[in-house]
Amino acid sequence: MISEQKQFTDSIACALAELGATQINFRLSNSQPVWQFELSDGDYVWPLELCPAGWDFCRLPSVNWLTSLPVWGWPHISGSGDVCVSDREGLDYDPSDITGVLSWLLAEVKRLLREIHGMSNCERLSLFADELEGYLKNLGARFAQLDEQFAANQSVYGEVHNQKFGLKTVPVLRRVNAGSTALVNCQQVRIGLLDVCIQQLPPLKSELDANWWQQFLSCLDESQHVIATSPKHRGLVLRVANNYGHALLTLYWGNRGNKKPWGATVYLLQRQDRDYLIRRTGGTVLDRHVLVAGVGAIGSRVAEHLVLAGVSKLTLVDQDIFSADNLGRHVLGKDAISKKKVEALASFLAERMPGIDIVPEATNIQRLIDKGIPANVDTIVLATGNAPLERAIARQAYREQWSVLIVSTSVEAVGLGGHVIAMRPGTAGCLDCLYIDPETQQPIPSMRTALIKPGQVVTRQLTGCGAFTPYTAIDATRTALIAAEHVINQKLGYSRWVGDTTQAKNANISPSSTYWALMSQRIPTFLSSSDFTHLECPCCSV
């Protein structure tokens, strides 16, 4: 060992002794330091093993309980005995404070072991069911894909691929489905779906033998037994009830052993259904139908954020074809070139969030409105980049009293900022209110809160035709996030953000007085509807 490593091991040995550890024994395992010791906890002495991730504490060391392995049925303890006192997410500590880190870590280990030891077997198993999938993952279970939810009594199938391992060809479960295949070169086989409780499972291993199977069958009731032993089934999806709904695992045995499950392999199902993925973000599924008109750099990102936030249905409206020019700031990539934007975006978003209902409409928003707004739309996002068009749509909505939230969003050139105006017909405060001069009470040609002084040319050309507004993907994303928040929270009002003037100076573009007022915080970035309503507005005046 080098001197730094020797100093590290000495520091840990001293800290362990100071914290009451006895029978301390140091060894190297695969060139990594390991300490085995005993720690007294009143009437019980815990045999433990400290395993740093290296020769420092930059990553929290693991602590193993040296008991009969594998451990089964104890929450927060893996099959190898690793005591999970922290998921290591967001943990903050001083890695140079060896004694302080070990003091906290060993105190938590003792607390957890004492707490679990004091539970009844039923209480332990109930908590263990919540962690069953993580336990099996650490045990080395294989993975199969699942991208749909199962209904009760539903027929379940597995997609099996024959994979070569050396001279052997072994059937491998790739995906579990409810009748619809998705993978090529796979055989579809019947699998049973069985609801069980954790108490009905004997201790699981990565592969199961005949003794395990007989123990399992003895714990099932008559109806469960029928499903488990059906000759049609080449495996079982076990849905194990827990406090989060259920854990999902699959026992796959295929045709081996004369259709008997000896040597069955345990698979974890990698869930990709929308409800599960949204819950993983800490959110909830939103029963909303949002229409996004214009799926360019801003609109595509609004749609993406809404999908990831849990919105249940999107209608995408745009008649444009995706071109290579769009790559610099759009969510879509090269595969979308020459495709209809709405269709390419619908496919992209369906991959991001399986189960989302997306309707692509390759038309312009005026034609769609003339045909009638799709049923159950509760929010319309206008990201067309065409202010006169969006004002006309808002006027029609107020005139015809549409029962929807309307969110108009736009970004200004050269990184100066973006705007989001959320309005609802029948409520004062609309897009037209921002096109009236408060001093003269007369309509004006551009938005009075624009961040660029009027009369300047801000569009650019690179090819002699086809002008564009210069702004970045970051500008589009920042604006889209604000728009998505208004949609999700159904929040009326006017939000804007401002950037710096670096690009504006380089382009000889002068910011407006509104920009400077926002930068100096003399005016707020958010206005409630009443704060920007114009009482003489021809659109929303009530």
C-alpha cells in the first residue's frame, strides 16, 4: 500500500475502535479494502463488513450483515446482506471526516437492524414486498420488457428469442405482452398471470428448482393452483401485491423438463406503461386533452413537456414538412427530414411515453377550426409564430365563447426573451389587450410589451430567401417550459422571461424599454389577467 492508503486504513481502524467495534479484521478483496468486525447493540452483537468503494469516502461505503446468505424477507437488506441505510441520492457529507461518516453510517445500520429484528415476520414481509423488484435485481435476475398494463384475467404472452451461448441455444424471454407482438425473430408463447401475496413466495433465487416449485404450489389456493399448473403455460407472470400496487416478476421455463418448471429463470419486468412512468417522476396522470397548434421549436417542446408531465391526450396541428434547416433547434432529428412534422413528432413522443394518445393533424389550425375543434379539447396552445393569426383565433374564441384555456407563446430574437399569455374566453385579459397603447387608447401594430424596440429588422437570411428569426434551442425550451406550466396548472396570466444582450449587441439590435424595466426588476415577469387587461379591448372587454 502507498502512504495515502496506509493512512486511510489506519484512520478507519481507529474510528471503528472508537465507535465500539470489536474483533476488527482488515483484508484486501480484489485490491479493495474490507473490514470485518462486530458491533454490539445491547443484547445482540451484529457481525458486519465495511466495504468502501475505493480508498476514500467520496462514495458512501456499503455495510454488509454477515449472516446466513442469501437474506430473504428483510426490508432494506439485499440478498448478499448489504444493509441499505441510504439510497445515496442527494446525500451530502464531508468525505474527509472518516469518524463522522462512520459514526452516522454505523448508527443507522444498528438502528435499521434493530428495528427490522423487532418486527413480526408478517410485518417484515409486508415491507419487503415493496422492495422485491430491487432485491431480485441485486440477486441477478434477468430483465424482460413490458410496455402495457394488464387487466384482470387477461391473456398474457411472452416473446421468446433463441439465443446462442457457446454451443448451446437457449430460449430467452425478451418481452411480455397482452397479445400484440413487437419484436422480430421471436416466438410468441402463452404465459399465466397470477396474483399472489409475498407470504406465498418461498425464498427466490435467480433459477428455481423442483423443491422451490413444490413449496410454491403448496401455498396457493385452488384457483391459483389451476393457473400455475396449466399445461398451456410456459411461464408465470407473478403480480405480488405491495403498498405501491404490485411488484411484477416472471418465471419462465419454456419447454424444458417435459413442460415442467424445473430450472425456471426469474425475470424482472421493465415497466414502460405511462401510469408507472409518471408515478416514477412523482407526478400523476392528468386527464387533459391539449391541442398544440404549431410544432416547431417551441411547440414541439411544449408537447414533449406535456407528455412527460402526464397529459393523457395531445392533438398536434401543423402542415409543415420537417427539413434539415430545423435540426438546429427542434426536438426531432435527422430521421424526421422530409416527413410531416406532426407525424414524426407523434412517433417520437410515443417512444418517450408509451400509452399516450396522440393525434397528428397535418393541416393548418384555421382549417381545423373551420371543421370544428376536436371533442374534449380543454386547452389550445398557439405556437404558430404568427401573431396576427393567433390574435384572430383568440377573437373567435371569445366571440364564440369556447370553453377552453388558450395559451399563446412566442420567443423574441437574439436571446432577449419570450412570452406566454394564457387566457380563457369569458375572462378579461387576452392577447389583444397587449396591442393597445395605454396612453392613446389606440390599437398599435406590435405588442406593447415587446422586448425589442420597434422598427428594427430582426429576421435573417442565409440563402437569399426563406427568412427566419434567430433564436436558440435554449430560448425555445425556456419559453416552452413556461407555457407547459400554464397548461398543467390551468393558470391564467402573462409570463415572460428576459435574457442578456450579448447576441443583441452583436446583431446591432436595441432592446425596448420594457426589456430594461424587466432586467432592473422595476416591473414583474408575471402579470395576472387583471394587471394587463385593457378595459376597451374589443376582444375580451366584459
